[in-house]
Amino acid sequence: MAVLPGTVDADDQDRALQAVELGEILPLAKILAIVDERFGGRVIEIELDRDDGVYVYEIELVSAQGRLYEVYVNAANGRIIELEAEDEFYDDDDQRIAADLDAALGAAGFVVETCADGEDAWFLGDTEDYALIVLDLGLPAMDGLSVLKRWRANGRNMPVLVLTARGAWMERVEGIEAGADDYLPKPFRMEELVARARALVRRSAGQGAAVHRIGALTLDTNRMSVALRGVPVRVTALEYRLLAYLALSNGRVVPPGELLEHLYGDDDAREANALEAVVARLRRKLGAGVIGTRVGGLTRLSLRWRLVVAGAAAIIVALGLAAAGLAALFAGHVERRAIAELEVHLDQVLAGLTRDQSGRLLVAPPADPRFRRPYGGLYWQIDLAGDTLRSRSLWDHRLALPPDEVADGAVHVHRIGGPGDAPLLALERMVSLPAPLGGGRVRAAVALDAVELDAARNAFLADLAPYLGLLAAALIAAGWVQVGIGLRPMRRIGSRVAAIRTGRAHRIGEDWPAEVRPLATELDGLLAAREADIVRARARAGDLAHGLKTPLQALMGEAGRLSQAGDAAHAESIEAIARAMQRHVDRELARTRVAAGAAASRCDPAEVCGRVIEVARRTAAGERLAWHLDDVGRIPMVAIDAADLAEALGALVENAARHASSRVELAVRHADGEVNVAVRDDGPGIEPDLLEKVTARGMRLDEAGTGLGLAIAADIAEAAGGRLALANRQKGLEASLVLPAAGS
């Protein structure tokens, strides 16, 4: 049984030693052995008391099962007098403690999964890639030590922090030798567990320090804080977990599925686009270059590249098969030529058979010098009644012909081994000798070194390879051109969609190849449905405006009656509320309508400016002013509906007329794909500190102003992909609608 240092009071220890020497009590080691036999585990505290002349040890311990006990032992005989069992103490199997662990590790930035028995723990650890596992050795179904050993035997190398009530050093050694990375005996503090967990995760990632510096980014895993160039950045817990996991990945490309798993664990409610949203928020806070995205794999290549790569692979495989086939045909042709040559040599050998005066069979060697040169590559051999005649080229070697039966005159072809184990192509024939040569049957064979045949085939392939390479390059280039021609309609359809987006066209059309026409038809159907939705949206916006403005007008009337009745305070309050509601309604209706219809619209800004000036001149405020439209020259169309542009310009012109002293100017300019429509007045302008605030929601610099106001003009420009720019001139204000040119 393990005893923590300091668990025995010094005075108690002195009294115990004296009592042992006097024989009044048993040695403490004996007492602990008795307690260990029953409980196991670890001693937390020991006190020695004397009650009515009897020495009693009060021992507080945690059993091997993790239960907390107060044990009272008679020090004289070792008998347990009293036993008090407390609640279970830091046992992972207990749901309450598991929940505490889950909460503590979750607060530290970990995504936690828990299980209740060893079999589940083994399965999860063997199938999931965890950054850290906290393992209790006293698990049911399968003890933690066995679980750990099976993980390591299967090659699972994740860091494991062992929690257990077994505190003896031998047990710690056993756990560490089984593969534990750290050992935390019970009882423990959650703060220590979290600190050890963080350290293990860092060490497993090859980073010992708690503070990670990646370029200008600083990540403190202890404080769970993020700083950019030394300035703290406020991030959510989810954003911090993402940054911490990427930082500990040491530049490794992390798949999205792995990131989702470590961000959300087994939460089934996570959405596929949740990761993109978190990354987008971090890029806005830390800069676009902090988190990189790598797009890889054939499925992410362009359609052209996918087709070309597939075609190139098919061409290479086909040419490889063609090369193999041609090589086989050439080798067969060369072998047939060699066999024909061997037949000639065999005939020459047989024709040169004679007998000398003693009756010995002789052979006149063929003229080819290779028969006379040792290991010359061309050989002959004749077997007759146990006697063998050989060419000089065989020297001390004999052709090892297979023991087959050959009919007279029949020819057999063999592949056999020759001098120096060189492969030979051998041709044999069984011949019956005529009477003048003494009769009998001889087995004649000639052989050719097959290395020459293989060399001829390899030389043929070497000559063929450059031409096949050029052919492959030509075919791949032709495939590239063919794919480009085939995909040209897809580029055209992309251009047509862009034209629709910028207002230069309204439909895809039907002048497409048969394979693309269904797509074009569906897109046109989608556009038609969208236009119908826009019409309905505009109609609903008008109905909503009518439905809201009528009650608002009634409120204004009620305010007037209250004012006439002498209740001016309530009347002004109601009127202010009604006007504020009117402004909000007008603004949101305008934004909805513009957002619905601006994308596919276009108009002539100069023409709209002319119409707006004509209307403004007839107003009460406009009659007293001089109006001027600069010579605009050739200005491109703008990507906005004419009515929406007139609405926005009307708001700007109304504002200019209200504040101008004598003159209002309109100017239209074109530069860098944008059209600038400016409205200038010679009034007092706007205070510099109010320029940015004036376009804010609900902001009015006048109390009784009419129209949509500058804020709504800004909304209309923004919905059309542009912006409203305000600037004080030397005299007066210049409000400019900067809009994208149609087709830009």
C-alpha cells in the first residue's frame, strides 16, 4: 500500500516508535499490510490516538476501487474496530465524476467524449483519432491496463493519461511500461489534470512550450488567448479550438472532416458549412493569410484537366500495350528467322556426315566461323549410339536436350541452357543414316545463343521508344485541342450567364449543342421563375406599403386632432413615432425591391438624370434654383433598374434642393468600370464628423425631411453593387452614386 509523504504526523511517529519498542503496539508496516490486504489503494493520512489506554490508528485511505474510507485499527493487535465509507472519490466510472471531467476539459478547450466501460474505451480508442485519452485503470468489463496494452499492440500511439487509485510505484511502472504517457493518482485536482492534459497534447505535437508563435500570431494554450502582432484578439471558444488544433498540426494539411470531428466531437447537429463559417470569421479577425486552404485531388481539377489527364493516361496505357505487342511480334519474327537459319545449319551438319576408313563417323563443320570459335554463340551436336560429336564452339560443354521422342525427320525447338548458363534456342532432328554411312539413327541438334535474339528485341524497342513518345505527345496535344473545342460551349454558357448577371442579356437561348441545350433550357426556366418571383415581390412590397402607410396616415391624423384639442405633447410624440415608422418602412421596402431586381437590370444614367431634373424643377423647392447637367458625352449603361436609380437620385436631389442656396448640379463620369453620378449643391454642407453617420439606419439630420433620405440612397446603391460617397466641397455637399457599369 502506498503512503503519501507527510501523511504521518511527526509527534505521532515518535509516540509510535516508543510504543513499538515497549511492545504496546504493532509496527506501522504490519498495520498497513493488514489494511492493504483488505482495501488496497493508497493511504492519505494516518493519526495515532490513545483512548482509555488503547492505541488506535485512524487511517484515511482511497481503496483500489476509488472509494474513500476512514479506518480505525487497534494498534496492539491490528483488528479493525470501525469502518466509515465516504462517497466515491474521483472515480471515472461514476457519472458525476465523468461529468466533472467533461466540464473541466471542455472549459479548457477540449472536445470530450466519455464511455463507461473498458470494452467501449478500447473500441473508441482503436477506431478514433483522439488528441488525448484520459484512462482509468479500474474500468468494468475490461480493466484499463488491458485496454492500454491492446491499443499499443494495435499500433495506436495517441497520448494516454492514466487515472487510478493504485498509487504504488511498482504499479506506476507497470502502467508506464504498458504505454501510459503520464500517471495521475487519485485523489487529484482538476487543475492539475487539465495542465497535464495540455502538456501531453503539446508534447505529442512536438511543441513543448505553452505559447505558440506562428508569424504574427501568438496562441497561449494556458490562457486560451490569441494575439495578433501583440494585440489581443477576441475569439469565441469554437474559433480558439480551431486555431489551437491547426497550430498543433505543425503545418500539416488537415482535412475538413478531421477538423469538424475535433471541433464538434460526436455532435450530430453540426452542419457541413459550419467549418467554413468559423474559418471566414477568423480570416476577418486575423487576416486572410492566417489560415490557408489547399484544394487537391483529381475531382477538384478543372473539367478540361480532368479530361486531358484521363485521356493522357488512356493514351499512355494504349501505347504501352502497343509497344508490348510490337515487341512480341518482332521477337516472334526474329525467332522464326533464327529457326529458319538453324534449319539451314542443321542441314549442313547432316550433309557433312561421313565415315573414315576405320568406320568412325565424322562431320564436316559448316562454314560459319562461330562453330569453330569456343563459346562462339552457334553450336552443333550429334548423338549416335552413346557417342557424341560436338562443335568446337561447345568446347567442354554438352547440349542438355530434353528426353523427348522425335520421329524421323521431325524437328523440335527447345529453349535450353548453354555454356555459362547462357540461354540457347535449340533445333533438333532425328535422322536415320543411309547404308553407306553405316545405318542407325542419329540425333542432330544445332543451337543459337538466345541473348542475340533478346538484344535484337531490345534494340527494336529502343528504336521504337522515341517515336512512341512523339506519338504520345502528339495525341495528348490533339486531345487538349479536342477537349478545348468540346468545352467551348461551356465557356460560352459562362459568358452568357455573366451577361445576364450584368444586364447585357436576359436569356441563355437555345443555340447550343444537343448536350448543352438541356442545361440552357433549365437555366432559362430558372431565370423566368426568378423574374416571376421579382414581379410578385414588387407587388407584395407595394401591397405592404399600402397596408402600412394607411394606418400610419391615420396616426398622423390622430396626432393632428390631439394637437387641436390642446394635447400638443402627446401629439408630437405620436407624430414623431409615425414618421420614424414611415422612414423605416420606406427604407426596407426600397432595399427589398432593389435587391430583388437590380442584378439583371440596366439603364442609361444620363437619361435618368435628365428626367429627375425635369421633375425637381417643378417642385416648390426646385422652382427657385438653377439646375445644370454636365455634358456627359458617351457614358455606358449602369447595372441598376431605371426606377431604382431615379428613386436614389430623387432622394439626393431632394436633399440638395432643400439645402442649396441657388444652384444644383448633376454630373455623370465613367472610369475603371464604374459610373459616378454626382449631385452637388451650394448649401452649407454637412459637419465632417457627421459624414459617416448620416447614412446610418434611422439617422436624420432634419426633423421633418421627406423622401427616402441619404441612408436609403446608400442602400439602393449598395444593393446594386455600388456605394454612396459624400464629401464637402468648398461650398456645399457632393453626394455621388458610384455604380458598376453594365457588363463590367
